[in-house]
Amino acid sequence: MEKIIILDFGSQYTHLIARRIRELKVYSEILPFNVSINKIKSGDVKGIILSGGPDSVYQPNAPKPSKKVEEWILAGKIPVLGICYGFQLLAHMLGGNVEKGIRGEYGRAEIEVLEENDLFKGLPQKQVVWMSHGDIVAELPPKALALAKSKDGLVAAFKLGKLYGVQFHPEVKHTVCGREILRNFLFEVCKCEGLWDIGDIVNRVVEDIRKEASSGNVLMAVSGGVDSTTSACLIKMALGVDRIYLVVIDTGFLRENEAEKAVRLYEKLGFKHIFLVDVKEKFISRLKGVVDPEEKRRLISQLYFEVLDEKADELAKEYGEFKYLGQGTIYPDRVESGATGRATARIKSHHNVVYTHLSKLVKLEPLKDLYKDEVRKIAELIGVPKEVIFKHPFPGPGLAIRIIGEVTEEKLKILRKVDKIVEEELRKSGIYKMLWQAFPVLLPIKTVGVMGDERTYRYAIALRAVISEDAMTAEFAKLPWNLLERLSSRIVNEIKNVNRVLYDITNKPPATIEYE
């Protein structure tokens, strides 16, 4: 099977490159930047991509390929595309000069294509791209040809034989012709055929699980969401129904009747071992007095796995010891938790990637390299119900991080009722499926209002609705005024503890989708 190898130098966008290539029906595989030559040359490799990263190539400890891989790349027998740091690294390895720029280029920029070439074939001479760099290629390698320049006259792309480099990020949607540039690299430069299909991921994942977990039982906490459900179904496909044990943990931070709905879902999907654990009081008690968002996430994660660990010991007495821990982790979880790349920063902790009390178990994470939309496609392929596939993402810590400040039983009751109203109105309006995510947040303030000629002093609710492709970036949804008015009216009239509704109009970045 033909494939493109991506060497990862620490960019948060590395997996986005892989995802864009798969969208173009070519298989891609991400490997560490210092991978061995034997590993990188395994199989039908059509081309190499050097990812971006946070380092400077002239620093003493800057990440670079192994000597043999570098020699293979510089031999020029296989097409290579360097992106951002990869662009600078390629120029540096070829004998060019990389320096710190007088000022960086960040965000939208305009480039001008200087020479007709395969990489920009059929594309406009002037293009809008997405830049994110402080260093520049001050001097091109000997015999290299500048293909494009930025508005400031800096080299934005170059070519030397089959070796190409671009200073910008073609993988992000803000680069207007980014998809076409990657398409040209795959089909004009690398001569790929484009026969790969997302169904191949299912076959590969199932086969990998069979090899990794040839014997022994799997313990898995599930929520009824698309990630954990799809992961559980893939593990069941690989190992059979007798070896996987599902645990639904009711933390008290779930939406109305969510735990019971999850149990019914897994019964419907044919799972044999399903266990509901009700620990609402334990979780609410643990968070008493806690207001820091990261501390909330840490405590919830810790207690979550303590509960799962206790349940594992209990089940092991009846069914035998567990050898594996199944998880529904997807790639954006790992990015935000700082669990990917060489120097990826932690933005916020995710409960299933930061702490595990079950350290003796081997983790099975079938979806760890995939984005949510890819998970949904796989879910559809393997028969996960549509109501699960198109359900909005829900955070592992649940409503606890949609209550800003201390979590109390009273606040949870308020938020559950508001959440139900929001979902009902969005579904009724036909907008629910158009949104990536929409939810209410209980703010840590009370405001003055007037109802029935009387003064009120009650909670304020913020509504958050976003449109996104993969949760790496998101735009606030421009909901119709009449819908917002209906939502506000229902919330303040039906929930007696609320007298004000606000609408969040912040994109990601600078904000995250969730508030905590």
C-alpha cells in the first residue's frame, strides 16, 4: 500500500497534516523525527513530509533526523515537503542560511508565486496563507529555486530537485489553497494513485488490537458518547464479546438520565458485560470548595480511576484479572493535554490521558490518532446508531467544568434543566446537527433582575455554540435572533434560579470551546 511518511518535529498540527492527506485518499503514517532508516523505508513510501515545530534549526539541541535518514533525504531520490520548521530544516540541511527574523510572521499573510512548478500547479499567483514563525530562510541553499515570496519579500517556498519547502501551513483551513498544494505534492510530485479509503483504518485498527491483545480481558469505562462507544465496538470486533467489560460511572456530573441511557445503548449494541456504578455523592463531596479548573479536572480524573480501579478488583474476583484498559481517547484530547509531539504545551487536562490508577494494565486506544469527524465516519461504517454519532461532544469531567467556581448539588440541578432546554430548542429548530457543540455554562455571579415588579438576584447563564471541523479551531455560531430569544425566554421563565442569559461570541483561539 502506498503511503506518505510524516516526520514529527513537535507541531500541534502534525496530525492535521496526516488527516488532510487521508482526506485525499492517500495513507499517511506519523513517525518520530529521529526514527531509524529501516522504519522509515518500510513499505511503499511515495514521499516524506517534515512537520512544523517550536524549535530553531540553529540551536544546539534542535531536533533533526538521524544521520542515515538525513543522507537518504538529501540524496534527492524521494520527494520531500518541509513545512514551517521542516522548511527551515530542509534549507539548513541543504546548505542554506536560517536566521531569526527581525519580526515574526503570524496569522494570515499573502504570498506571490514566482515560478511555474508542480507544487503550485493550477493555483493563483497571489494566495492567502497561514504563517506561524519567527525564523526565516535568509539565504537559499546552492542551486535551490525560490518558488514564492511573502509580502515582505521573504522566501515562502523553494525547490531543489524533488525537495520542496513551504514556510506556511498548507494543512490549516486558513491557507486558502492549502488542500490543493498538498494535492499537488501527492499527485504531481509523489505520483500517488489515491486508492486508500477510511474503511482501511477499521481493518488496520482491528488487526492491531488482535495482535496487541491476543489474550486476556479488557476493562473499559464508557459514557454513551461517540468516542468511547466507537472504541468499545472496535475492541469487540477484534476480540469478541466475552473479553470486554464495560463500566458506566455515574459521577453526578452527567446530563439528565445519561447513565441509564448509556447502559441501554450498550445492551442494544450486543455487549454482554455492562456495569453501572453510582458514585454521585463521592464525586460531589471530593469537589467541595474547589474552584480552580485544572484542580477540578485533576481531582475528577483521580477519583474516576480510583472508582474504576475498585470496580476492576471487584469484577476480577468473579471474571478473572484484567490485562487491558480500553479508552476512547482521540487526537485533540492528547494535543490539549500536551501528550503529543516533542514540545506540545498542555492547554488543559483530559481525564483519560493525564492520570490512570490502573498503571498495570496495557492501554488500548483505537482512536488516539483520529479527529472527531473521522471517528464519526468510522462509527457510521461499523453500525453505531446515528443518535450517538451526531451527539455533541461532552467533556469527560461533565457539567463540573460547565459550572464556573465551586460545584454544588443545587448548581448541578439548575444546569441540567437549562441543558435540557438548550438541546430541545436546538433540535426543534433543526440547527443541532449543524453545530459542533452547543451548551450552557453556569457563571459564578448573580445579577439583579426584575420579575413581577419584584427585585430578583439570581444566577447568570452563558450560552456557547460553535462551528468547527475538528475542534482544533472553532468559530462561534451566528444563531438566529429568534432562536436566542426563545432560549432566553424559556430559561428565565422555567428555571427560577436564573434571571439573565448571555451569548458567547468568542472564537477558538483565543478561547477554548469549553470554559474550564
